[in-house]
Amino acid sequence: MSGMDTPITLHQPKRLEIGAGAAERLGAWAEGAQRPLIVASGPTAQYVDRLGLSGDIKVLDDIPPEPDLPAFEAALAAARAHKPDLVVGLGGGSVLDVAKLLAALWDAETDLRSVAGPNKVAGRTSRLAQVATTAGTGSEAGIRALITDPETKSKIATESPHLLADIAILDPELTYSVPPAVTAATGIDAMAHCVEAFTNIRAHDLIDGYARMGFNLVGKYLRRAVEDGTDTEARAGMMLASYYGGLCLGPVNTAAGHALSYPLGTRLSLPHGLANAIIFPHVLAYNQSVAPEKTAEIAAALGLADAATEETLLHSAHGFCRDLGVEMRLEKHGADRAALPDWAAEAHAIRRLMDNNPRDMSVEDVARIYDAAY
């Protein structure tokens, strides 16, 4: 499930700044920007002053988790009114995704649906800076953006090199305030990006390298970051793991794990990281039989006690997530067991991800996983 001779394209931000205090370097890089637009959320707006920006600054601090189309359109209207020459994403994955799209679309005579899919964005005139405040999605590294369609509860996915940041900043100090449970869930999400790319039918030796570095960093640092939010080394390690996961998404992407997580996000309003954390052990174990060597490598990196069989791997991986403080039962998150078959059909229909999975998964298989997670 890898081939060095398979053609792929890897996009990366033009510049990466990482380390304690890195956010303060943005001002010097952005010198000359006269109308910055900072896209944030309530919790991340507190970091605006650290960026050292000047000029006519507009802050959008009301981007919700898992933004839907009306929320994005409101942000787009505000961006068009401000006419920014620099767009800064300051937040987690949802904020960074919105920032990408605003930078590309604010001065374009088009809407989001018109550019959904691959390579439909015509260009971008504003510079784009991405300042991550969580370690999970790796959105700062990538060329994709996801917005929820309120009618279908599915994701509107846009992919283009024009969504790539000119500079990405990973400052572990900006993640100190992330609560332990959120740190755990987002960290598992970062790991899932690496794992799903690593075991993907489209896996590639180049991306395998990033994936290995990513899930090994998670194994080394996630528990430390959960136990002590001000452990700067652990926080930096997790931000780098998240970044590596973001690089995995472009040429290879995720697979069944993320497909199964999306209905949990849209139907239960679960944060993306939490939804992925709940699903991760089940899909890791499901795929073991067709990717035994890579699965064993993942299990060793995470220190899973017993990964000899699908059943024991599921138990160990589930315990890994649970012991980090993640509530793993869908029942506790308000799921209706009677709705699970419909959610299974919805997940199974996300073929852009399901078709990447190394082991074929039927609707009934998805339903069994949901039921086991209930």
C-alpha cells in the first residue's frame, strides 16, 4: 500500500515558524499590510495583540465550531466590507478553514458552492497567514477547507493551492489554555490524520515519513500535554504532529475513520476532534487484517499493550483514548441508537474518503462500529 513511483503533489506553506513566542514574529513578516483581517473565535481573540500587527485591523471573533454555510456567508460579507490585504487565521481548524476561504473569495464574484471540489478557486490577491491555537486538524498546512451544508448536514469541501498559507505559525504558548479533554481529542485527531494516511490505499513513501513522525510524536507527547497544559515541549511536539498530519491530507487524505466521524459532528454537534477520537480505535482495529505491519508500527508508537488481534487492538486503542479523558460512548453524547443505521448510510456515502480505506467497509460494517461505540 505504498509506491515511491506513484505520482503525487505535495503543497506546503511558503514559510513555517515554530516555537515558543513564534506568534510575535508575524508583525515583522506582515510589514506593509494596511488592512489586516483577523479571523478568530471567542477563546482565540485574546491572542490578537501578540501578533504585532498594525494598520486598520478588523477582527472577526465569532466563528463557531464546525461553521455552516450561513456562518461562512456572514464572515464573507464582513470581509468584503473590510477589503483586507492580509487575512490571518487565529484559531483551530474551523477558524483556519474560514480564513483560507475568505482570503480567496472576498474579492471574487463567486460563492462557496461554485468553488467546491478540487481546483475551482481562480486565485488569491490577499496574503494569508495561519496561526494555529490547537494541535489537531493541521489545517494550517493544507489546501482544503470544510464548511457544513445546513440542508444535507454534509461537508462542502473546497481544495485548491490558492488556499495555502504564505506563512504558518505554530506557537505552543497559544495552546496552554486548551482544556485537557480538548487537548486529548484534538491530539487523537492529529494522530488519526497520520494513521489514516499511513494505512491508506493511496499511501506513498514520502507521506509515510511524515505520518510516522506524526504518530510517534503523539505517542511521546500527547499524554504529557494532557497532564500539564504548560509543558511547552509537549505542546510544541503536538503542534508539529498536527502539522505533519496536515501535510498527509493533501496528497493522500484520510479514509473511513473520518468518514464515520462526520455524521457525529453534524448530527450530534460534536467537535471534530472528539468525533474522530470516538471512532479511531474501531477503524484502526477493523483495518488491522489488511495492514498488519503498519498497524503494528502504530500500536508500538502509541504503547498499546496488546495489539495481537483485532479484538485486543480495539480494547487497547479504546483504553488509550479513554484514559486520556475522552468520553468514548455515543450514548453519553446524546446519540439515539435508532438513528445509527441512517448515520451509517450517510457515512458510507462519503466515497471521497471511504474509497481510500484499505479494507472495504459495507453499510452494515459502519452500523456495527457505531453500535459498538454506542
